[in-house]
Amino acid sequence: MANKIEVKNLLEAGVHFGHLTRKWNPNMAPYIYMERNGIHVINLYKTAAKLEEAKEALKKIAASGRKILFVATKKQAKDIVADKVAKVNMPYITERWPGGMLTNFVTIRKAVKKMTAIDRMKKDGTFNTLSKKERLQVDRLRGKLEKNLGSIADMTRLPGAIFIVDTMREHIAVKEAQKLNIPIFAMVDTNSDPRAIDFVIPSNDDAGKSIEIILSEVTSAVADGLAERKADKLAEKDTSETPATKEAPVKEEPKKVEAKATPEAKKVTPEDLTKIEGVGPKTAEALQANGIVTYADLAKATPDNIKALLVAASPRLAHLEPESWPKQAQMAADGKWDELKEWQDSVKGGVEDSEE
């Protein structure tokens, strides 16, 4: 687990510097500490608390095996994001945001496949059979695709979350993620509207040092989640390969376990509801707080009851549409993961890579 960020470190990186007071967004008032020399100063204690909350949620998403898409097209953030995010093997966009990147994901995947097809042509010698002019055109196309989409070549389905630097600049990305109910994490400055963001990190999104310290913390949390997932897989592999000779001494204990632990087992063992398309970390917490802790519980619930529960839990969850959640949960409860993934891909636009 990564160490908690110190407010002193945030202060030294200039995370507290906001925009001019005349450019502020009133919805950022809860995160502003004071005004000095015509500039708003961000409350770093709230920044630290919100950053820890975001890190925990990102760690869970990474541990579940889903991708987190990082978006930062402004000049001072490009290199930082590319460097930090590449180390944890997550997709990122640092050039122009391609319209429909999320809402028209099938078309984006076709463009990525075109790039791999060109690479295949170069390997098998087909590329050399083209005329000089055609080779030049293909090379230019390959370069353009690599520049805009090269960093998302491994993203074969919609991401589990999206992390944004500067929501004002990346407003299209925010709207697309909202439309698809993808959790949004973002660095939000005093001139931005935090209402559309699920996990707000109030911070200076213009200074390189500020962006670097926040990205360092966030990517370390993602790395922790990936390490946890790897450890769980190794543990599962070890338990499946244990020799049968170890079964003998265990025979004496089942009676005690069944007598005391069985009544509580159903209540204490929550399942990862974020694997249901449309359910984010906060939504999962709201469901679990109301007694829906397993896929079977969610499968039994009606969409109307789930909707009422979400509205009562938080106004920010009221826009969610849970019509398909019981159906997805039933597939998960039955262990039909391949069928569930196929259904999610067909509905949301995810496309698996396949050799053509």
C-alpha cells in the first residue's frame, strides 16, 4: 500500500495555486481555502483527503483487471502522463481527443486494427510489393495512427475508469464518459465545474510539478492494485496445486466451521459488483450499504428498487440506468463470465482483437 501523501509535499509542488478569482467556478467553493493577491488558494487538506479516496478506488479498479484511461492533451502534462502511465501499462491519450473515442469505440478499434494490419504487411513482405507512392501514403497513415492511437492499442474494450487532467480542456471526454456511466477521476482547478466528476482531486492543473506529484500518487495506487491482482492469481494457482495429502488433517475442523461460520458467511462475503457494466466504485458502495453485497442479491433486485436505492443514496447516482444490472448479475452469479463479457462488449461497443 502506498504511503499517504503529505500536505507539505503538495504545498512544495504548488498544488494549492488556483486561478484568478474572477475566473472561478462557484461550485469549487467547498475546496477553496482563501483568496490572496487576486488568486484563489486551494485547501490542501481537502486535496489530500480526496486524493486518498481516489487512490483507493483506482486501486480496486486496477485489481479487478479493468483498464484506466488517462487523458491529458495540454502541453505541460503530455510528457508527464506518457512517462508515468506507460510504467503501469495503462492506456493514455496525450494528443487530440478523438471524438467518439468512447461512444463510438467500435470505429476507434477498427482504426487500431488498421495500424496492426500495416505492421503485418511490413513483416510478411506485402509492403515491399507496393509502389513508392503507395508506400509513402501507407507510412504517413501509420505515423498518424501511431501518434493519435498508439497508446491505446492494447485497450480492447471500454475502460473501467477515466482519469483527466484539466476537465475544462477535456470537456468532450467528460461528456462521453458520463454518457456511458464510466467513473471519472480528475484534477479539478478552481475554474472548473466539479459536479460532473465522480472523484474530484482539487488541485492546480497547470503547473508541471503539481501534475507530476498527483500523477505519481495515482499511478502508484494503480501499480499496487496490479500487484494485488497478480498476488491473488498466484495464490489461486498455489491452492489449486496443493497435494491431496494435506486433506487428512483438515477433516477434524469442518464441523466447527459449519456450526459457527456458516450463518454469517453469506453476510460477510461481498463480491466485486464493479464487474457489472454501469456499476462504479461509489455505486457498489451504495448497493452494499443497502444489503446488496453479492451478484445473487443484485440479480434478485428489480431495476425500480435499485433506482430508488441509488436516488436515496446520492443525487449524483440518480442518472444511472440499472435495467440490465439484474440480468448481468445473474450471469455473474451463475459463473457465466464469458457470456457476460460477450454481452457487455456487444452492448457497450467493446471489440476483442482478432487476427484477420
